[in-house]
Amino acid sequence: MSSERFDLVVIGGGPGGYAAAFYAASAGMSVALVEKDTIGGTCLNRGCIPAKAFLESSAVFRHVAHAKDFGIESTAPTVNFAVTQARKQSIVNGLVKGLTGLTKSKKVTYLLGTGSLGADRNVTVKMGDGSTRSLDATNVILAAGSVPRTIPGFAVGGPIMTSDEVLALDKIPSRIAVIGGGAIGCEFASCFADLGASVTILEGLPKILPGLDPDVANVVVRSFKKKNIDIKTGVQVTGHQPTGNGGTIVSFGSGETLEVDAVVVSVGRRPYSDELGLAGTKVKLSDRGFVEVDGHCRTSEPNVYAVGDLIATPQLAHVAYAEAIVAVKHMRGETAYPVMYDRVPWAIYCHPEVAWAGPSEEEARAAGHDVVVAKHQFRANSRAMILGEPDGLVKIIAKKDRHGRAGQVLGVHMVGPWVTEQLSGGYLAVNWEATVDEIAEFIQPHPSLTELFGETVLSLTGRSINA
């Protein structure tokens, strides 16, 4: 079998994979992109994008339900979830079409098949039509992504779902148990509670959203309770018993049970290295199945890199984008700075939204920093009041300077309306190691939600206006 030659072969067409392929192609490299399913990977097809489409539908339902508060008379809204599903799929299909078009415009060879890596950077592709192609690469990027983790006794099927199956629903289950109170679990809990389902979160740790700054997490917990989401923490799920009518009875804790129509298992994702082969290579896997890399995403095999969910870094699409750029720059001999994972932007799209960059107050103090903290509520922000979204806050953690005043901004944490769209200023502040005095010089538009960030920074200078 003759081999085709490329400067770069990318295995996996999710965010890390297609970003690497397109970025390398724009730098003049000959590139092949291998994807076994659909370009866009989990993020576009079974993750970020469809989940946020559902969340937007829940936001519209919430707005209509409260329309009378704004003087708009409306009949009680109902949910036609089949239309919600069709709208979601239309969005996904349009974005997939756009990415497919980019493979052509950027002259990337796009192969629909399963790629496996052998010795000397030879990639064998089992094509969807049953044929096989052989690719020789000067460089290879592994970007095979991840799949949902499961738990013993909860095999997927019937009422038991992971995020993959939830996103294919055509109607809303009346009673839902979400196993796992992390970011994904809380997004689904928020979405379906807003759409009228009775939702219970079952979390084994002492609190939901355990990685969040406590001040931020507490706002989410209070808001969830207003939605009548039942949060049970510190409980272990032990099994379930189907009822015979399509539902099941979940057992947890010390003999407690809960009858539901659906169970969403949301306990994280595992790297999907299952079909990468790696025979005859020096690529190493950790005990947890992650491909081991250095700061430039290099594996132990020369000229072979790995990015995205396949490596033990934050499982965020935008982190995969950044890793793809680092890898391509490095293989080209250009200056490439490793991703600073402790400063990446994070976003959770539940209601209220959560966004942050940098350490929490607890983490900053644990790292030995002497800090000054300021936090201010959205209920004092005019735009938040106009929107009818007063729940939330902005919290800024700054390091004390040599005069004992607030100096460099270490962390910016937000919870409230549209904070995922407001974080960019805080993210830049953290990563540019800006001081509160420097940031306070910048003007925020009025009225705007971002004013709260500006007011919180200003208060750290020792003076303020509205805060």
C-alpha cells in the first residue's frame, strides 16, 4: 500500500484537532485531518454547542414565564421540546457544514475514518467505506478527545443516560436525577429545572461545583434552591431498579431511594485513546489513560504531539485551541509559550452563569499570597436590575503590594447575568498581571453589567463611586 506524505497529520477532528489542522494550513503546511465520526467532535456534536442551545431555550422559557413582571401580558408558556431539538440540530448542522467548508478552502485533506499511529509517524486510516489509507507525516498531533465516564451498575440504556443521550431527547422527562454536581451536571440540572422538570442532584462530595470560589458557588446553590432543584451532597449512589413503566428507582446514601423518569450520569469524561494504536511508538499513557506530554504538548515520541481532552489539562474547547497553536508553533521552530493552565478562562452556563480566571481566595492564600479581596453584588448594578437578574456578584482577589495596598490582580470570579461574556476584561487583567491602579484607569460603559467589574476594581484602590 503506497503512502501519502504530509507535513502534519492530525488524528481527531474536534476543537483541538481542527484548530491544529487549520492553523497549520494557514502557515503553509500540508495537512491531513482524520476524523472517525463528524468534524467538530464532542464539543460541536454532543457537548458544548447543543447543550448551550438547550440552555438558551430554557432561558427563553424563563423570560416568557416572567413577562408580566415587565408589563407584557402573556399566556402561560408551554414547551415543544421536539422544536427545541430540531433548532439545536439545525445549529449543529450549520456549524459542521462551515467547518467542512474550511477544510476545502484551507486545502486540508479531510479523511473520514479511524486513524491509528504506528512507528515512524505512519498513520493508518481505516476509512468509513472499508478501505485503508496510509499516511506518512513529518509531524503528528493526537487529538482523539474523550468520552463520558460511567459508574458501575448504571449501564447506558432506557432511563440511564450520559450527556450524549440527553442531547438526543425529544421530550423532557418529568423527574430527573443528575448524578454528579460538577459543571456539566449543573448545566443540565439548571436547564431542565427551568423547563419544568423536577430535578435532584446527587453529589458524592460535600458540595456541588467543588472547584469554585465558595462565594460564587453559594450564589449558584441559593439560585438552584429557588428553582426547586433538590441538592443532596455527600451521598454515594449505590444502584437502581427499573420500575417497569420506563422509569427507575435510584438508591443512594444510607438506604435512601428516589423514583425518577431519567438518570443523567455526569461524572466526568475519560480520554479516548482506545483506537490510537500507538504500537511501536514511545507515546506513554498515564495510569488514568491520558497521553503524557511536556509543556509544548510533545509526547515521548519525536515529532508527535497530543492536545485537548486526550491529555491531563482542563477539558475545555478553548484550551484545546490554545494547545493546538502551541504544538504547531513548536513543530515549526517558532517561539511557543506553554499554556498557563492556572490562568485559563472558565465558564459554566447554568443559570446564573459562572466565569472565572485565576485562583480563588482560598487557593491564593494557600499559595502563600497576602491578598486583598473585594466583592460586589449585581443587585446594585442598574443594568442587572433592568434585566431582572439581580442575583450574583463579582469578586476580585489582588496581591498586596509593598505598601500593603491592593496591587496585582490574581483572580477574577463572577456569577450572575451573562458573566461568561464579561470575563474577557478580568481574564486579560489576570494574564497581563495588571494592577488594580492600572485597570481602574479604564472606563466601563454605563449602564452595563461590566460596570460591576470596574466598580469592584475601583474599590480596591481605596476609593469608589457606587460600590
